[in-house]
Amino acid sequence: MINLYNTHIESLSIHRVGNKSRNEAIFLSENQYSLNNEMAPLLKEYFFKSFREKEENYYQFAHEVDLDYNEMFKMATEIFENPSNVHDISKQITNHLFEQSNHPHIKNGEVYVSYLTNVSIDNNIVDAIGIFKSELRSDFLQFEEKNSNLDLILQEGINLNRLDKGCIIFNYKKEEGYKILTVDSNRYDARYWLEHFLAVDAFQDENFMTKKYLKFCQSFAKDVVFPAEDKKQEVMFMNRAVNHFAKNDTFEETNFLNEVLDNPDLIPEFKNYKVDKGEKFSIEDVTTFPIANAAVTDARKSIKNIINLDTHIQIKLDFINPESAEKYVEKGWDEEKQMYYYLVYFNKENKS
């Protein structure tokens, strides 16, 4: 978990990169930008807003041979070891970004490199490096008094409500390649930012493993539980899976299967499905890991608990009290109508 509320922008360098394939130039500022009290809160909101609103999926610098061959890892380490050199290294970072800007879809824009202090991550206060890029321009109107009339002036600028691209490199978990958060509002060139510029992989911590394992369970529920049983059991399986994660600090696969799979015949199906699909979800060799509560909360919000029927009726099952669905919802077959039905028991209807 991160908290950027008390984060301070210690320094800021602003440059501009063009698109190499269109022979656009690069502009490197000679000096750091002098941040004043009026501009600082505006830029903090512009830089950080997208990270507060986005689900926390962490990355880490990576290289197939050695981390020291990752250009961004080396430059980040230089900055953390000597923050006074941040402006000079910000030019190297911008040059590195410019070298990756050779696809026709990549837009030119301003690059902001900032040194951040008092950043909270996983209850640790650390320094961080922020690298942000603005690309898309918006039209806006200015007004000027001319004699007895107001004149309209059409200008173009950056919309401070929307950051186009950005990453925060935390001075944390250096041995793994630092913990990194990244945002990209323009999905048409995602490889350019993540793969070519940053060269990162997903950070495989408890947050990553919890999310990936629950995503795998969703896939198993859809592909195996639903065809073998029905939609109700698919929903209830995911309900039990999420509740198992919510009440445990550590995941252990054998305990999970024995508690969550009501039908013991599905246990070998689960194991076979993991052999086939585990690599896709990065869990092929995973049987135990610490559980991240925040990831469980996020998963609970995204998992659907609704049975959609072809008669345009929906049945919503309660994830907080799953025993209600087990006790008070029954599925059957009506011979006369040649249709399935759900029978729902209740004492009274609630007003809301």
C-alpha cells in the first residue's frame, strides 16, 4: 500500500522528447525547474492523482542476464545513491526515452523527472523517483479586455486532470529491482513505456500472488465448475475461495482445496487445470504464499455474484452471507414446462 499525501517534490526537471521516426527533436533543460508554492500543489495533484485512483499493480526492473544491464535500474540507483545528481541523470533518462520513441504512434511531449521524499509504501517511509510524461493537448479559452469588449483567445495546453504516462520508482526492494508503480492512460503504445523504456516485469510479491491465484480460480470456476455443475455453484465456489483468502494470513493449497471444493471429484480437475493453465497465471509452481488483504478486497469487488437467466431475470447472491444461498436457494426441473427453476425461500421482503 502507498500513501502519497505527505510526499514532497524535492526537485523537478522538465524536458521534451519528440518522435525519432518523424525527425522530431529532443529538448533538454539546462537547469532544474524552480518550483514555487503556487505550482507545487497543482503538480502534486497532476502527478499523483492517477496513482491514487489506480489499482496497485507493482513492477520491478528486470533483465534476462543481470539487473545491472537494465539502463533504468542503473540510472535510478545512481540517483538514490546521490540525489544531488538527479538533474544530470534526468537528461540521460530523457535521452533513453527518446531512443525508444521511434514508432509512428508514439506522441511527443514533456518529460518531468522529480525526486520525491517522504513517500509511504508498505508502512515504510522512503524516497522515490517520479517520471511523468504529458502527451495530449487540450484547447482552452482565455479572455482579454479590448476597449469595451471581451475578446476570446484560443490556446492549447495540458489538462491537469489527466496524466498521460507516469511511473514512481520507490527506493525499496532494490535487490529485486525496486518496487515500481506505473500508469498509462494511452493504451495504444503500452509496450513502448513498459517494455522498451522501463523494461519491467510484474513484481511477484504477496499482492501479485494473491491476485493471480484468485484470477486463476475465476477461470477454473468458469471453465470447469460451471459446466460440471451450474451457475450457482460457480458463484458459490468463488464465494468460498474469496472467504478462505479473507480469513487466512497464509495460503496453503491443500487446505484451500479441502475447504473450498465441496465436490471432491473436482479436486483432481483443479490440479489438472493448474497444470494446463498455471503458467498463464504465473502460479504453476505455487502452493503456499502470504496473503495480501488489500488484494482480496479488490478481488471481492470485481467478482460477479449474479446468476443471469435467459428469461431476463437476475438472482444476486450475497457474498457476505454465503450460507443463505446454500440453505434458501434450490435448483430443480419442471417436467410440465420443460424448464429449470430456482426456488427461493424467505420470510419477508425487505423494503430497500
